[in-house]
Amino acid sequence: MSDTKPGPNLLDPELAPEVGRLGPNEGAVGLLAERWPRVDDGLQIRGGGAVAVDTATLSAAAVRFDTAREELTAIGERLRALRAELGAHPEYTADARGAASVLAANLEAVRAEADEIAGALREAGWAYEMVEIEAAHRAAVLAGDTDRAQRLDARMTALVDAHPDAWRIALGAQFERAVMWPSELVRQATQWGVVVGGEVSDPGSIVAGAAAGLLTLGGAAVAGVAGAGRLSRDARLSGTAGPVTVAPVVAGPPAGATSAGVAASRPSRSPASVAPQSLVAVTERMPGAGDSQVRIERYAMPDGSRQFAVYIAGMQSFGAGGEEPWDNASNVELYAGRTSDSYAATRAALDQAGVEPGDTVHVFGFSQGAMIAGHLALEGGYDTRTLVSIGSPVDTDVGSGTLSVTLRHTDDPVAGLAGGGHAGAVGAAGSFVAERVFDPDVGTDEPRLPAHRLNAYAETAALVDASTDPRVDALRDVFADLARAESVEVTEFSATRGEG
């Protein structure tokens, strides 16, 4: 009989206190929220996508374990020969034969373990390949690429027939992804419902907690299945926008700079316009606090070439259809795949700054600005070398020529609109996703989305900057390259709806 004590019955009325209202961690719903799968609130940096595993690396590791198994087998054969020689003189070798027997048993155990690990690595490699094929197949179907979809389907059928155990692992991995990616949002929504409902009554806390959690889970499921927040490489905005009026404004210094600001389009090496050297510097340069919504830095490189860094603000108005293009109307249009006034304004700002098709561009965007940045990378016609998305409602599948860096909080509902992101990694080698729980504690200020604020993401950016993870090195190389510029010219732009 097991000595393990049974866990608490979630429906046991004794769980609730007899006197006083239920707190956010009390009662059946609160306890359920505490036991919902929870993501670690520490910073996690991974290669991106649901499959953060290199299948070729798994295969190579399996080969190394095969080699180790063969070497252990050879050692075992030599040991067997030695034991035979010792057996020829039993009167002198009893102790040695005993030790050799123990060693032989240990060698066989290690050899069997190496064989098992090699097999498990291969199974895992096949399973992850199946997950990648499934993701590629969905993308091909959505893109209308029938030939590619059929090829992938044939490859999947062959793998499933040859490796049924790996197929079961793949199904489990996909199910775990579907359940786990919104887990922190569901947990916090449930606890928030308990807090708010508890202001009315104890039964109200249970009803509100359950309702908030279920609504969040349902919304996450819809976002994940619909895939509106996952932009494929051939995603293009439809329709037209405008008219919008775009004009340069005085470019202020990033936070922490000593300069009081520089005039629009004035070349400078002041702290206000020098190349960013960190993700924190990127967040400090993000426009939105003043009159501008777009900041463009033009770098004159030592070889005579030029590069541009573009910073695009998040939503500036909760309204819809007013003078401010960065509003909820643009949010809805961009998420639905339609050209927004904010996107049109950004393109106009790039034109005014002298950015031409084929120019090297590094794009940084926050929230709505990240949606704009993603479409610039996909359809802008520029050589987009870098895409940094902060708190983005979409996950953009850029090609192998674009370094993709994503910062998101697992308790940010806006970032949750991306539906967990793409199943496979996106972007060039060195691309990564950095995520964490911004605030695991739940309070009544949750409707104000504290996890989606730019200053919250600035804290996460600082953690990435301080990280020794080698996956951040590619981004550091981008900053180092920009720092070689001989001069930097900064222009900020303000946009309004209508003709000026």
C-alpha cells in the first residue's frame, strides 16, 4: 500500500473558509487555478517555434551513442577473453575473476543504456521532424501550394508507417503545445475572476473565476486554431488606406541620453542618435511618448553603403477612426490582414526618409508597430536584415535572410493573439524568442494589461541584454555593425489621418 497522501478534492466544501470572502487563491476555482500548468516566471530564450530542437543534432548525438555502444562492446569482448584466461588458473585468480565479473556486468548495463539512449534520440528526432512536417503542411495548404502539401503528406505517411512510436510522441508534443502555451493567461484570468467576483460574494468569486478562465481558454483555442496571428511568408495586406499626412518632427534623445534633442534629419554622433547597443536602447528609442509614431535612423557605413533602423510605435489611441492613425481601427485592420492607415503612414515616412526598395533595413516594432514591422519585412521590398517584435499580436514567418527576435510575456493577452506563434522556428540562424511571465501575481489592475506596457518589456529586454545565452550573439552582432557607422542621421515622423 502506498504511503502517498491523496491530493485535495477540488470540490470539497471544506476548502473554503467558513467565515469571510474567498481570496484569489482560495476555494475550488482558486485551487484549480493554482494547479493549472504554470510557466516558469524566469526568462526563457529559445530558438523559436514549438520545435526548438535541431533534428540533425539529435541524429548526430544518436550516432555518437552508437559509437560509444560499439566501443563498450569491444571492451566487453576483451574483458571476456581476460576472464577466460583468469579461469585457467582458478587457484590464483578468484578475486580478480570476481572483480572482472562485476566490471563485465557494469559494462553491459552501460552498453544497454547507450543503446537505449541512441534509440530514444532517433525516436525524438523522427517525432520532431513529424511536428515540423505538420506545420509545413498546414502552411502549404493555407498558401494553396497543393504540390508541396502532397509531397509533405507523402513524407509524413512514410514516417508514420516506419515509426509509429515516434508518431505518438509527435501527437503528444502537439497536444502539450496546444494546452500549455496559454496556461499562464488562463491561470491569471481565473484568479482575476476570483478577485473581482469576491467583491460581490463568495459564490460570485467562483462563478467569475470559472467564467474568466474558460473564456480565456476558449479565446486562446480560437486564436491557436484560426491562425490569424501567424503570418506566413506570403502574407500580404489587402485593400488601400489613407489619406494620411506625414511630417518630420524634432527627434528627441532616447531615455538616458544627455542631449536635449536634435533637429530632424541632422547628422550627429551625439548620444541622441548613436547606434543602439542593446535591446534596452531599442525600447528607449521606441516612439510614442511624444508627437512621433515612427523614428528612422540612417547610417552611413565606412564602405559607402547605407543602412536604416526603423522604430514603430504601438497603439496611441483607444479610439477608432479619429485623427490618430495608431488606434484600434488600425489594430483590427492589421490583425485581419488589411492595410491600415498606420501602415500607410509608416511607408510614407520611409519614403520621406529616403529609404528605397532594396535598402538594408533593421525594423523594431512594439505592439501594433510590431504588426507593421512584420509586414514591412514580408512585403516592403527592402532588404530587411533584422526584425525585432516586442509584445506583438502576430508571429511573422520571415525568410532565412532576416534575423527574427521576439520578446513576449506569457501573461500578455495581446501577445497571446499570436496563438502561440509558429510551430517551427522562423528567420535566419541566430533568431530567437525571449519570453517570461512578467508578473505572476494577480491584482485588480489586470484589465490595464500591465504585462503589455513598453516599460515592462524594457525590463525583459534588460534581462536579455544581461544573458550569456549564445543565441543572443547574432543580435549583438547587428548592434556592433551599426556602431561602425561614420555618421547617423535621425528623423522622427508624426502622422495624422486626412490630407494636410
